Amino acid sequence: MSTIAVVYYHGATLKSRSVVTSVIADLRDEGHTVHFLDISGFTTISQDFPPQWIARMLGHRVFRKRFDSFLQERDVTHHYLGENRTLPRPLTPGQQQECHVAIESELLTYFRRESLTPSHWFVNSLRGELTRQTTASYAAIVGALTELSPDSVLIPNGRTSRQKAARLAAESLGIVTRFYENGRARKDSYYLGNTQPHDRLASQAEIENFLAKVSSREISSLASAWIEERTSVGSGTNSFSSRWAAPSGLSGLLGDEKQGTKPHAVFFTSSADEFLAFGPMWQIDSWSSQFEAFDMAMTTLEKMGASMTLRVHPNLTGKSRKYFLKTVKAIRSLEQRHPGLEVLWHTSSANSYDLAAKADWVIAERSTIGLEANLMGKPVWVNQASQWDQIADVRQMLKPEDVTESHLTPWEVDPGGAQRFVAYWMLQERPLRHHWDTWSSWDPENPPLRMRIANLAVKNSWRHRLHLLAVERDRWLNALFRFKHR
């Protein structure tokens, strides 16, 4: 069997410890030798557990020794990579640019904004520190891989700065790179594959070969299982569905339900954050915002006699206050320009799957609801790049010239492409061996308020702690938002 190096740091994924221990357990059971490359020492902002004494004071526990015990039991060598490495060779201009893109993506996610302009001092300070740590982690990983000479390297996700440094380090040495991540399609699972999860072109390009030996019946069965799980209340793969009213049921969703006598269009907003900085493959449209595209499409659909609903994504609650207020202003403008428009705000309990099932047009920007609607047999238009836009039977609406009555004419949808994409997702995922209760007495993904407050005790700068307080303030204010009927 082969020798595999697994790159890791606490907070690399939402279920960091559970994912990496599950990956390692499966690799060891397959007979591989595993080296664990811990780059937590290059952390700019720690996302680890709070100190044990704080947890105990708040009625909880952290089981810190279990992680190291797991590695010892599985005979996995734990390499703590420090900063005592010199850069073996300067980063090339191309590598520097890739690192810059990763850092900007990371900053957009952290600040929950759609743009980093203007950049205040904290943005610039974090950018500088991330740049330093990215360069240092690259040097350390190159040094470790040179000494170990593994057959392959596993990297978490690959999007953020240290993950990008790990990928560049492996590629510079000609070592095969694979990626692991939280499960995207199955509950309590992890992804392990050859393509970076956000690489929309490479992932779609490998689907046909990947599924070459999978029967159409199995593909259809996998897609049905996925959408049935997604559309169930409290779905393990759609965290927002627990807030929604119960759907009509899968048979109703796949049926030919209508909103009323007039043909109906439903628009679904989505989040504009890290994708803005994820490179040319995601920047293929010419819109200034999703609302500019929606406005033009609404004008055309009104001429075609359609009634319209705008569904605001529930994740708007978690955005910065500035981003939130700008979005509300844009939606108010749409209401004024299109008096018949029904707006379902982020706090609405309306079920998005029922809305899609009753629609004649689904305009979904890049949200996963577009893929789900396509599986239901609904015509879907996307106005930005999406993960599935090259294989699913959808239409792209990327510039004003695309917004015409002929382009917005519904068609008889072939759900086969969407089914293949979902099957591709499903077949690359494996069940987790461990869950959150292995590492702590509370669920870090859904922490009680007192444990969110406890995160202030994690060793970080005071500026970051103030940022966490601002996040909680913004979340509270955004959730309190109450719209007024016109």
C-alpha cells in the first residue's frame, strides 16, 4: 500500500476533528501508512475549543486527549510543523497570485461582506498576517514533504490560504494531491476526491468518466434519495429547512402543481461572498449584482404575463449589518419597480421546495435550489456561475442580452444531467466514524448561546473578540427585521 500525508489544522472544516479522524481510519483500514501534518501553528485566528476550565464553568466539557489518543491507536505519526523552515525557493508570481485569491476569499468569508473595498485597518492587518502565515506554511510543508516523500497528499478543501499553500507545496514537488471536506450530499459524511470542491469546471468535467460503470437506474435512485433527504423538514444536509413549514411531500414536489391561474416565476437569492474571489471560473457574468439581473428578468416576465415571488435566502441573517441593509435596500427597489412582486424575506417559514414545485420559471442565481428544482423537472435559469451549470439542463442568463422572451421561454426539462451530478456527489462520500460528542459535550455547529460567548476565551486578538461580538449583534438585529407590507 501507499504512504499518504494528511494536512490538517483545527477549524479546517466545520467538523474538523470528525472528518479527519474518519479519513485516517479509512486509510489505515485500507493498509496505507499515514503521516499527519499539523499546520495549526500557522493559525492567524484560532477556531479551536475554549479552555477546559471555561467549558466546565459553563456546564460543558472538552475531550482534548481523545484526538491524540486516536492517532496513537492508529499508529499515525503526528508531525507538528513549526516556522523553523526557510523557503526552499521563492513563490512564483503565479503562486503568489493564487495565494492572494485564497486570502481575499478568506477575508470575504470572515467579514461577511460582498466586497473588501474600502479596506479598513483590520482588513489590511489580517491580510498582511495571512500572507505571512501562508508563505511560512508553504515552506514548512515543502520541507516535510521533501523528507517524507509520500505517494500522495490529502488537503482539506483547498480554498483558504493555508490549504492553498499545502496544494502548491505538493504540486511543486510533483506529488499527487487529493481533497477531503465535510459531506455535501449525505448526512454525517465526508467527501474524498480528486477535485477541489469549488472547482466547478474540473468537477463537472470528470462526471461522465466517474459514472461510466454506474447504471442509469442507480443514478436515478441516488438522486431520488438525495432530494428526499433535502426536502425533509430538519434535513441533515440542508440546515435551513428546519425553519420552514412542512413541504407537500416528495410526490407533490415532483408533480405538476401550479401557483394559480397565471404562470408563476420564483426568484431565489443567494449569498455573494467567497465566490467573488475564487478566480475566473466563477466570474463569468457581467451583472453588477444579482438584483440587476432579477430586475431585467422581472420586466420581461411581466410582459409575458407572469406573477412573481422573490425568496430571500435565510443565510442573510448571518451577514454583516452593512451587507444586510444594502440587500434590503435593493429588494425594496425591486418592490417599487415591480408592484406585483411578492417578497418572502429571510425570516419567512415558506418552504422553498414548495415554491419551486409550483413555479413555471425558477431563477436561482447559483443557489442549490436551482439543482433541486431541475431534478423536479422545472426550467431553471442561473445568472451567475454555478457548481452544476455545465451538466444540468439549465439556461445561463449572464448578461443583459440574454434577457429576452425567447430565452425565457420554458422548455421540457431533462433531469438526467442533474441526476448525474447528484450521483457524482453521493458516490464520493463516506460515513463519518466520529461525531461532535466525541470531542465535546456540545455541538459546535449548533452551540448554545453560552458556548458561543465562550469562544471569546479562545486565544485570539482582542480585535477578533470584538468581531465575534459584532457578529452576534448583527445576527440578532438581522433576525429581528420585520418587513412592512406596502
